Amino acid sequence: MTSPATLRALAETFEAMRSTRSPRVKEALLAAFLSAVASDTGALQLTARLCSGRGLAAGDARSLGVGWALVMEVAAVLTGYPPGILAACARATGDLGEAVGLLVARLPGAAEREGLTLAELADIWDRFAGTSRRADKGPMLFRALARCSPVETKYLLRSLGGGLRIGAQETLALAAIARAFDRDIESVRWAFARTGDAGLVACLARDGELASAAFEIGRPAAFMLATPHEGIRTPIDPGLFVVEDKIDGIRAQVHKRGDEVSIFARGLTRVTAQFPEVADAFRFTTAAAALDGELVAIGPDGRPRPFLVLAERIHRKAPTRAMLASIPVAFLAYDLLADDQGEALDRPWTERRARLERFLATVGPTPLVRANPVRPMTGEDLERAFRGARERGHEGLMLKRSDAFYEAGRRTASWIKVKQAFATLDCVITAAEEGHGKRAGVWSDYTFAVWNGGELVSIGKAYSGLTDEEIELLTTRLRKMTLDRFGRVRLVRPEIVLEIAFDGVQKSTRHKSGFALRFPRIARLRDDKPAEEADTLDTVRSLYAAQLESGHREEPRPSEEVSEEVSDKGRAPTRKRPPRPASTQLVFGFHSTEPTVPRRPR
Amino acid sequence: MAAEEALAVVARPEGLYVPALDLFLDPGAPVARAFVSHAHGDHVVAQGGARTLASAPTAALLRGRFGLETSHCLAWGEALAWDAPAGPCTLTVAPAGHVLGAAQLVADTPAGRLVYTGDYQSGPGLTHDVGAPIPCDVLVVEATFGLPIFHFPPREAVRAAIGKWCEERLAANETPVLLAYALGKAQELCAALGQAGLPVMAHGAVAKMCAAYEALGVALPGVRPYAAADTAPGVLIVPPWARGQSFVKKRKNARIAYVSGWALIDAARERFDADAVFTLSDHADFDDLLFTVRSSGARRVYTTFGHAAPFAAILRELSIDARPLEALGRDAHEQDAKPDVNEAGA
């Protein structure tokens, strides 16, 4: 090996990392690679960014814009196999990059190809980001891959999408940076939370300048995350906390400076184009700020609409005029990370809140909705606040410690979320599907149904809640119960009962039952229950009715209404049952004043 | 009528069916006339028909493993006269590689010859007879690994690598645990490790199959049944489904290796949380399948199991009249990775 700064050396490091179960060994391997390329700033930056799961710096307004379809097209030319076969190979491996790598390995001379240097790869990345023309990107990708050995092919394609699959990426990348340059991991995390750019952090770590990492408007910081109240072990002192409604939308940061408005979602991806009306709402102010809050769909009465409505907007890269009119979205701000006075991360919540209010006053008449913090005094006040939040259409409460800093990138006890699963339903699995990635080869996605007379009608799909071991066992059982197969989907004998927890019921045309569940997750396997005893559509209807009475959610838009046959209008449910409360009840421990100390970063 | 029309094969709810022979191939439900290619659980979901046909070693394994009786046991090459809609036919069985007793069915009819490979692999194995392509007019071939990504390394090299890995683990005072299918793969590993002089401990399900192999004349010296109290050094062989069981998790210094054709895929290591993976399969890889189809000279090829549809599409690209037949309730991962009900309690 002449130079360590090659894609082949990096790909071989990734292979070695993948081939060990030990996180320490993974970390050591990556740290060794980072040390080896340390003198080459471009290579160091690119490596750190790729390892943290992104090809470009967080906040970079550009995107690589190389999708599955383009890779398939190029891979078909490269390997000589048509897209149908390539897709079958990708299904078998759970990953297109791996499949193409294996096919390239069969081409004569592929292993001896010269490969790419990391400088060349960085250049290719820049050129991908520099054009939005598919006709340019195809040949660029082909020329790059034609020089790649099998292992380089695999990781180049994995870098373009879907992840490297070498272990927990961001955590691992930061740990390796700390180790490579002998820095304190807390300092590395601290710098990353403020800059969101592992490439920059690696350079700062190398130069011993982590303390200079600064949050800047226009570059997203990692979000501060709340701990569920079930996870709080010490009683909390209500005198220290403020309470807000917990808003059920898309977590986002809005950055405004000069004429530039940027919106960043979780994962620090830029979503400005998806929500033009939100960006426009900030255009008139001359003040600068970076805000934290939620994007929500807002009804004519100013109340938030169901998340399912907002979901229609998420997957639209650029919403149509009709969508903008029918599903207007607003930003509910509740924190401020920086403004004209500078960075505010290391200021207490009380000060950030005051600065947020000052900034919002400059924004002017907009669909902006402000979160209203209240200082509760007693447990009773909190219970009342919780009921009030549900009545206002929010999913619960957020408790925030008034003297805590903004702990970017941390799940912290300074923020506590209080939610309540709405109810649970016992449903029957009617179909199953193989998962992707780690779940390739096992049936991890289940369609479930409830009884309507003698017929099972589907009400949702769930992917989460079971352990790997339970999924393995279910896969084995379901395999023997297969009735028919449509592509990836296997219809199975309806015999297995799952208890599904969820946060709400909505009408939906997606499922045969005419309803959909909000946040469905598998609470447990109900092997004690025969399928005949699963819940009925009547139960779902009465849950829906009870939810409307409680004012939890508005009625859906007309387009979401289902046909009259499955609607419950004018028909009394034959079997009445009150909503079954989920097992988690609200419990507040307000008797101790033992404080949770906010973590003060360096 | 041309052979490919006269010897058509169809997918029925019970399994693959050859109308000209009035015979089901590895059916999944009880039928009157069935050929059972080998003794893996997924091929013997239900038996008990009036006429079942299997190779002699498969018949013995079926009896020992599932308590199933076979009405027609055939030695390799022994001819059986078979009255069928197509007229007087002769059925014979030939080794399919794969596992001990695994057979290809050869049906000579007035219209021509049909061959069904069952689960198949060409070339020698340590504990089973050598599978090889058979010239025919109509071929029904398995396609478990019928995608061009599946290219397996030479078996001798993989067996040697497994032996070396086990030796290193034992030298470091660790227990190498090999996850391998209880019938077939496990015995091949026992034989390979035995030749290398390594002591082997067999999980109950594996030990039972080892005993069945030995009863059929395949010597597996140096294999002892696993007992929890047994702390003497040795390579532990367990079925993949036992990966999560406490005796594996609690075994001190256990190091896990997954041994299967599926080990070729990165996700396998994660799924079995393995320290090492070895690509050693009882099935033909893509090249082996292509070689087998080409060598048969068949004018029509039916593909079944696993990647039947894409493999048939690739054969059609090569101007071979190939059609996929989907067998329900059985798929690619079954044989190598999954428990079967009859073993789970063992």
C-alpha cells in the first residue's frame, strides 16, 4: 500500500470493523486509520464525515442526490445484469452496495483495479453535490465505479445511501476521533453537538482546538432530547421545572440570518424546501436566530391536526400549491440556540426563553404558534396541565428545568416528557414481510387485523417492539403458516395474537378496517390468547368515539373520511367497552426536593 | 408430443406435481404418491401416503427421525417399474450430494427423461455421496442460491479455515461454538474436525443425527454428546436455532461461528451475533447450478425453491426454456438456518 489515504484502505478498514463484535476493536481500527491520514485534512474530514453517516457536512445546503434508481441503472451497465436480477440480489443481501460488490467480484481483473484516492472521492462527492442533472451524475458514477475493486464498490455505494453498516456510526466515529488524537470523549461530543460536523470535529481534535467549536446560525446543532418520565428515577422538584404542552409534530430547527432561512429536521437534514410557508414566515424579521421547536399541521381554528395529515407533507420534496393550501404547516418554537447576541446554548432556560420571546416579537403576523410555558406549583397543577394539553390536542407535557443549559445532542433529565399510550388492542397477524438491513432474512414486519363479524380486517402494520430472538421465533412459526405469497408479502394463517400499544386512532382509507393507529408498537406476544378472542372493529369504533369526546384529535379532513359502510355514524356499537387504559399511568413524585444537576459543558 | 410438453411439472397446493408420473415431489401435505428427496424437515412436512419413494439412507433417516415409513426404498441405480398416465416408466435414484441419502429422481418415460434434483450440490462431500449432473429432457432444479452473488469458496479451503479457527480458540482456552444445521452440515464438520484431530461436543439434536449417520456406516470418531457439566476442551456444534439458548450464552469464553451458505451475506454475522462466519453450504452455488443445468442438456428447466424466479430469468437470458415453480411455505433460509419442529425439543 503506497498511501493510506485511499478508498481501498478505508474500505478494508470498514471490512475489518464489520468483522468484529467488539466495539473497542472497531473503535481502535477506525482510530488507527484516522491517525494514518491525519496530515491530509481533506482525507481526514471525508473519513470522519463518512463514518458519522453523511457524505457532506451537516448544514451543507447541497445534497449528493444519487438515489437507488440511478445506482441500479449504473450497476446494470457495470455488471451486465438487468435491474430485476440486481433487485433480487439486493433483497437477498439486504443492501444494494453489498450485492453490486459481490457481482463486481466476479468480473475479471476487478480485484486488481487501481481504485480511488480519498482526494478523488472527495472531488467526486463535490461534483455530485454540484449538479442536479441526472444525465451528468450517471456517467460520473459509472466512471468512478469502473475504477473500484469489489470492496471499494461496496463501501462507495453504502456511503451514498443506506449506511455503512459497520456498527453504531456517530457514536463510534466520535469515540475513534477522541482516541486517534488522544482527546477527552466528552470534549469531542461537546464539539460535535455544536457543529454537527464530524469532519470539522476531527480537524479540531487533531489541532487541539475542540474548545473553539462554536455553534453558528446556519449550521444545525444536535437536538437536546427528553427522558420519558418512566425513566426518571429520582423524584423531581416542581419548583425548579416549567411545563409546556408536548407537541406531536416534526422536531425541527429554524435558522434565520440575513436573507437566509434554513429548516433542519432530526438527523440534521435540511428540509427547507419541504416547508416553504414556514421559511416565509421568518423572512420579514431583520433579526437573526436559531430556534428549536416542532413543525405541525395547523387547522383553521389554529389547533394542531393529526400527525397523519402532516405525514402527507413529509415525503414531498416540494409541496404543490394545493397541498400548501389544504395542509398548512406552522413552526411552534420553544427554545432558542442563538440570536444577534450570540450563542445561547450555555445560558439557562429562563434566559433562552426571554430571548426567544424577544425574537418572536420581531417576526410579525405569521402562522407561528408559540408554546406557552407555565410554572406549576403542585402535583395537582401538573395533572390539570396534562389534561389541558390533551384537550388542546397535544400528546402530553414537557417538563423543563428552568436553570438548565441547552444540552445539545444529549438525552437529559433536565427535560422530561410525559406521555400516555392511549390504549392497547389485541390484534391477529395476517401477513408478514421480510425486513431490511439487519432484519434481512427474518420476517420482522407484520400486518395485523381485528375481527369484523367473522372476517379479519387489517388495521395497521408494526415493525418494532419485539426482541431479535422473538422475531426469529415468530419467523419460524409464520413460515410454517404461510398461505400465499405476493412479492415480499406472505399471507399467513391468522393464529398469532399481538398486543399493540398506540397513541390514538384515526380514520384512514389505507387499511380495510377504515381506521389507522397512531404510533403502533408491539407491546407483547399474546400466546395465551387464541385468535378468536382478539379485539373487534366495534372496540376500535368505541375507542375512536371516546377519543373524539375527550377532544384528543379533530375529525379528519373529508379526503380522509372512509366510505359510509365502515363508518360508525348512526350505528351503535354492538359491544360497548370503555377504552382500556395502557399500563403506564401518570405518576409524579413531588415530595423530594433533591435536584437533578444540569450538566454544565466545560 | 415433445418431452417438455409431455413431462410438464405444475405447482399444486400440496407441492410440485408431475401429472405424467402421477407423482408429487417433496409435497408439503399428505398425498397418495410422493417422492421424498432427503430427510430435512421441510421436505417431510407430512407423509403417510400409500406410495412413498426415497433412497435407502433417506428412508432410514426418515424412520429414525420422524418415525415415518417409506413404501419404496431404492439403492443408488436400482430400477423401480412405475405405472403412470404416461405409460410404463422406470424410476431410479442417484446421489444429489447435499446430505447423506439426498437423492435425485430420474424418471425414464416413453416421452423422455425427467430429473428432479431435490436439494443438490455437485462434487464430493466428507459424509455423503457425490452429486453430479444427469443428462435429461426435463430438469427440475433447486434454486436456493440461484443468484449470481452466490459464489462459494472451495470447500476444502473453508473446512481448513474452520479447523484452524477452532484450533486457535482451543489454544486460547476458549470454546469454539459452531452453528450448523443438525443434519448434514454438522456431520461434515464432525468428520472434518475429527480428521484434524480436534475433540467435538455435539448438542443433542446434532448427536442424534451423528448416531443415525454412524448407523448408516459413516464413521464419526471423536464426537461426544454435550453435557453442561463437561468442561473438557472441545468444539461445540449446535444448530443455529440454539444460538440464543442459555447454555450457549453462559458457556465461559464461548466464541461463536456461523457455518452456512448464508454466511456470505454481511447480515448473517449480525443476525447470529457471530465472532466468525464461514461460507460452507450443502447447496450448489450459482456457478454449480448453471453447470448442472448446462450439463443436463435439458430442453426445459423448472426452477424451484429460494430464488426460483430470478434464476429462471437468468436462464432465459441464456436461451434456456426455464420456468419458476413456487413451492409455498418453504423458502431460502429454511434448510440452513431454521429449527424444525421435530428438532426443537431434542
